Amino acid sequence: MNWTDLVWLGAGLLLGLRLRSRQINVAEPASSPKHSPGQEPPALLQPLQLAYQMATEMSQFKGGFLARTSHELRSPLNGLIGMQQLILQDLCDSPEEEREFMAQAHESALKMIKVLDNVLDVARLEHGIAKMELQPLQLTALLQTVYDLTYLQADDRNLKLHLTLPDPDLYVLADPRRLRQVLLYLVDSSIAAMLEGSIRLSVQTETQTGHAHIWIDCDRSLNFSEPIDLLDAPPGIETAIPSSGLNLLTSQILLSLMQGTLAVAETSVENEQTRLKCTVPLVIPDSIA
């Protein structure tokens, strides 16, 4: 190899090293610092991680709704099959007892239909088969209706139901029937879970974010996470169907379809208090016809 070959070899090596250096600089810009596992990710990755987290939570939420529905259907179905087996095996001591078993089987079938109707209603809304009738809604009139439908139930249990009405000019964008359904779910569940104390309904507005918060404050730490398998309930305990857990999940879906949210804002075991927060969009006064 003469000196000319050595020169060309050296030039080729230098050119190759420069190209390699440029590839490294493009793949790892000097302005992008490396992050150890304990450090915060770059700002550009945060929206992606937030979107991924929200998608994951929504997937888990829908899976929980499906699991809750399937288990709540199993409970009345198990009762229906059990009553029919007793009748088919001639284990009834009298025609009166057979008629009683038939009545219990009929009641179990009605409970199944009630759960299925709720699930199908939500499914139709999610898939666009049924439409939300979103419209400006006077919140004062809606809350008064909810109070009128529940205060006697609270009185029967020696509970105090307090309602603080907002400004009559306050309007929200919602489906009147669905929002009333959600509030009735939550108030009924609170009343059923309490033996004493009071329940308070109030409203707080946030004009900066354009939302109204409907607060339901209970003088008791409410447990909405009852065992998912209702067949594990102790014998002799009557379990409401749909349960408060399924009603809570249904309410979350209905509010999300109205661009709102539902959250258990605070639960204090020591003070035995629970705060439920329903958030719905506000209506700009100029847009009200």
C-alpha cells in the first residue's frame, strides 16, 4: 500500500466518523437531556402519558361496570333457578308453598329486568342509538323536584334533608331526565345507608371553568364499594338491586355523556361524613333563549 492509498484510507475514515457523529446528534439532540427513572419526563411526553392514563382508567371503569352488571344479574338469576328447582323436584309441602316459591321466582325475574333495562339504557346512549336531550336547565327547579320526591323517604327514617337553592337565574346544560335520575340515585342511596343524621344539597359555581358543582353532604361515611359478588352477601341480608355501587357507576357514565363528572370528594371515617360532587357545565346567560 503506497502513500496515496493511505491518504484515501484516512479521508474515508474521517468522513465516516463525521457522518456517524451527525447521526448521533440527530437521534439524541444536545438540547434534550437524558432522564433517569426517578426524574420527571420531558414536557412533551406529559400530555401523552396523561392521555394514556385517562384511557387506562376509562378501560378499567368500563370493565368494572361490566363486572358489576354480570354479578348483579347472577344474584336474581340464582334465586330464580333455585325456586324453579324446588318446584320441579316436588319439594313443596303444599300448594300455598309452591305459589310462594313462584312469587319469589317472579320477583327475581323482575329484578333481572330492572338491571338489564338500566344497562341497555346506558349502552344505547354510549353508542348513539339514544340521544341525550341537552338543553338549558334551571337548576333551582330540578333540585326542588328532587327534594319533593325524597324528603318523605328521609322523614320516614328520621333523617333531615336540607336543600339550599341556588340563584333562580342559574342554568346548566344537561338532559333534564338523566340529571334528575342521577341526583335521585345519589340521594336515595344516601338515605338508604343512613340511620340518623342529615343530608344537605347545595350548589357552588365556578365561572372561571364554566361549571356548577352540586354537593351532597351526608353525616355518615358511606360505602359505595360493597362486595362485587352479591352472592357473597351474608344470608338474611336484603341487597338492593340495582345496588348503590351499580347506581354510582351508572351515574358516572350518564354525567360523562353530559360533559360532567361525579366524584366522592371527601370521606371522613372519624367524623362520619361523605361529600359527593356532581359537576355539570354552566350555561352562559346570553345563550338562554
